[in-house]
Amino acid sequence: MEWLSFNFQSFASAFIVLFAILDVTGSLPVFLDLSQRHKKFSAWRATVIAFLIMLAFFFVGEGILALFGVDVSSFAVAGALVIFVIACEMTFGVEIFKMEAMEGSATLVPIVFPLLAGPGAFTTLLSLKAEYSSPDIILALVANMLIVYVVLRNVAPVAKLLGKGGVFMLRKFFGIILLAIAVKLFMSNITTLIG
């Protein structure tokens, strides 16, 4: 019956977390840089491939964890710590991951991996699974991927619309929200493990 249920609050929460993690607006400078250096990328292919990779991990990730004897609550606690670090990176402007420029098409690297379907997204998906229902998370992922497609398809106009200040403010705002969600995720799952 889980697949027939829909909770708007869970959907909205999962949507915000994924939006902050995927950080497609925060990656606008990277997309613009790729365009200016004549690195070709397909918005449609990048969106579909990233979505399929994340969807596959959403369903088989738990099985992979089981092979190592790790349950979802333990992974959610670890995931909360990773999300916390990413949120600190967004909020305080600390750069942890540096990307090397790749030759040829930029669709797979760096757009699909690590920008979209990267470690942060994988960790977040399984961490959300410990909190919300699968249909709400998948719908939130679909909604986010639609935004990703629109942004990738219209990199220059979106950047111009938001402006440097707009991109900066969005990144900081979602960084703070992500910090709060990471703390909530950590506390709710650590009590399950201790109890």
C-alpha cells in the first residue's frame, strides 16, 4: 500500500533536501565555464542518465549495504554527517572537491558524475529512505530532475536571471536548510541505533 500513498509534507521535505544536494543553481558557474570553453553537453542525456543511476542506487543501494552488514539507520547517520559537510561547504564557501577539466563531451564527466549523481546524492537518497516513503522520494527526485533539465537546457538565461547575487543567496539559503536537516536526520537515526 506504500506505493499508493502520498504525503505532501514528506514530498516537500525530500524535494528540498535533494534540491540542496543536487545544487544545480550552485553549479551554474561550472556549466557556464564548460559552455565558454566549448565543452559540449546534452541536457537531455545528462538528466536521464543521472536519474537512472540514482533510481537504480535507490533500489539496490540497501542490498549493497546488506552485503557489508550495514543497516539503513547506520547509513543514514553516516549520510547525515556527509550532508552536514556538504552543507558547511555551501554555507561557508569551503571547497572540498576540485574538478579537473575533461577532454571532449562533458555530459558524463563532470555533469552526470560527480555533479549530479555523485556520492552526496547516493548518500542522501538512502538517508531519506530511513525517514520518508519511497513514492514521495521518487516523486521528489523526478521533480528535481525536471528542474535540472530546464537549467542545463538554459544555462546562460538562468544565470542571467538569477544573477551572481541570486546564485550566491540560493546556495547559502539551502546550505543552512541542509545543516538543519542533517542535524534532524542524525538525531532521529542515532536514537534508533542507541535505543
